[in-house]
Amino acid sequence: MTNEQIMGIFADTAYVRTGGSDEELRCAEYIAAKCADMGLQAAIEPFAVEMADIRRESLTVDGRAVTAKGYLCSGSGTVDAPLVYLPNTDACSRQRCAGKIVLLDGRMGYWLYHDLLDSGMAGFITYDGDTHYADRDIDRRELRSFVSKGQKVPGMNINVKDAVELVRAGAAHARIELEQDEYEGQSRNVVLDLPGQREEFILFTAHYDSTSLSQGAYDNMSGSVGLLAMAEHFASHPHSYGMRFVWCGSEERGLLGSKAYAAAHEEELGRCVLNINLDMIGSVMGKFIACVTGEEKLVHYIEYMAAELGWGLESRQGVYSSDSTPLADKGVPAVSFARLAPGSTATIHNSYDTSALLLAERMQADIGFITAFADRMANAARCPVGREMPENMKEKLDYYLLRKREKK
Ligand SMILES: [Zn+2]
């Protein structure tokens, strides 16, 4: 793939494509068409996702309207209640939230949500953005079904600048009005098979969806381009192991595409020797990392290989917040590759994630290293990576996938 082709794909996909949207479908079809251009036939595999259309949303604080976006899938209703800012969410602080609308720093995770529900929270407000940026953008967030577990209270998201002003002014009372239609929709994975000499295969993944304000160039059309380039490479280069490429939908909504893929293909995953996941590569600035959800030997193998090739890399064992995780949870050893830019040079999940964060030459180099690694694994006399998921990784997966609660 040439530099011009790489940047051409970023230009072609410079639009928002949230999980389950028409634009996500448009991008899935685009990826399938790119495969077809290379003479490869990809299939689009749909899966069900929860969707919502907002009919009405408003937030009033102390009688003044505050620009806000309602949380998708957080139910409908009006809550008129005292407002409390909870900078801490320990048990003592939570005593203050009974019957109130709670303003929170950070994200609404599963454990926090249920702690707050148990404490009597009537509604919630979160914020995003950056006080140092000029914009007043607000991300359209969702109360994920695996967070709410069907227990919904309405939530609103606001810009950080308004949140700071509310707290500074000692805001005391809020009214949330939210009406939405919730229904089942479809998201999709794009799947391409390159059969090898043997039944076992290597699974490549990268998500192609974006969040509500983002063109998702860095996160993660970059990894999606990486998969296209690797498919093109291995279509004309030998590989003893089979290869399957999956461009995952709805990753930003909680790894929904890879979870759906793992559930629908559970039996075949018994023949999957390795998952190679790409999530954010090719940034102008930033360091290259490998995160292995599998035996520690693979961490060291990648370090040795990088040293041999003169490639700068930081390798570690861990659970990566990306599509590798549902696969690792099915027992597939997984490695995620990424180039992590300092936040001051590249930011994601907002309107600043454009192709301006990326460099074609860096894309080529990152793809080159990952391809070299994949080539070794795919042509190994026997893929050496142990299938057994180590206990420390199983424990981390339990925490990440909310089966166990980590003690603070
Ligand atoms: Zn991502």
C-alpha cells in the first residue's frame, strides 16, 4: 500500500460512524469494497445492538438552561431534584446523593453506577471536553446495557466548562427532561478469510467505528488500514497458518463487535492460535507498544524480535481495552499493538481525532513491524504461543469484564 493510498483511505472515511449507525454500515461496505479491489471477498456479519433515538432532552440548573446531551439508553422521564457534586464516590460521600441528581467527574462505570443507585441517586450528570480547548463540544454518551443491567435513571452529559461553572456557582437544583425511543438495531463486523496450509488460523482484529464527535482517524481507521495492508500483503505471500481478518463494529460502545464475533464463532476459536489486534497506530508522535494477554514468554519474544530488527518498543503483559479482550476471554492468546501518542499531541473520542494526527511513513513502519511479527507466527513450524491463559491474566479479565470487583 502506498502513502497516497493510506492517506486516501483516511480522506474517504473522514466521517463520524458510531456503532449501529448508517455511517458505520457505509464504512463496513467501504472496507469490503477495498478488499474487493484487492481481489479478496469479505463478508459483512451483522449483530444486534441496542439503539436509541432522542426525542427531547433538556437540562435546567437553578432555573437556567444548560446545553446537554441525554444518555442514550438511559430511559425516559423527568427528574426534578437537588443537585450534588460528588468529587469523591466513597461510601461516606455517597450518603449525600439520596433522591438527588449527581454531578460526577469521569465516566459512569458499572460498579459506580450500582453503588450510586443503591445510595438512591435519582439522575446523573457527567461532563467531557477540556477546559483549555476553545470548543464546547459534548459527546453523545450511552448508558451501556452491561452497566445499567436494565436499572435505568436518566443521565445527561455536558461540557466541562459548564460543569466547572456550575460547581463554582454552587448550583443547587437541577431538572432533567429526557424522552427517547429505545429499540434493537444492527451493527456489523467485516470478515475476510485467507486460507493457509493448515486448519489453525491467526485472527487479526481492528475496530472501524468511532465515537459521536470523532472521525476516528487515529482511533481506529489507522488500525483498520493496517489490517487492509496486511491482508494485501499476505494475499500474495505464503502463510502456513490460515488468516482471518475482522474489522469490528461498535468497539467504542463496549467491544460489542468482538464480543458478538467471539460468541458467534466460539467453536472455530478453538482452532485460533493467536489474535493480533491493532488499535491506534501511525501517529506522528508517540511510542510503540505491545500488550500481551497471554503467557509472559510472548512479551519477551516480541522484545527480542524488536531488538533484532532495531525497532523501538515497550512490551508488557496485560488486558488491553480493545477487541483483543473478548477473544482472550475465550482462551485465545492475544496481542494488541499500538502507537500511543502523548495526550498533548493527539487526543481521541472528540473532533480533534483527524488524519492530521497521523503520518503515512509512520503508518508504513508500524504496519511493517506488525507484518514481520505476523509473518513469523504464520510461518512457524508450530506457532509457539501457549494456548493456556495464565492465572494472572484470567484474574485481570475477570476484573475488566466485571465478573469480579477489584479492591481499591
Ligand atoms: Zn480504539
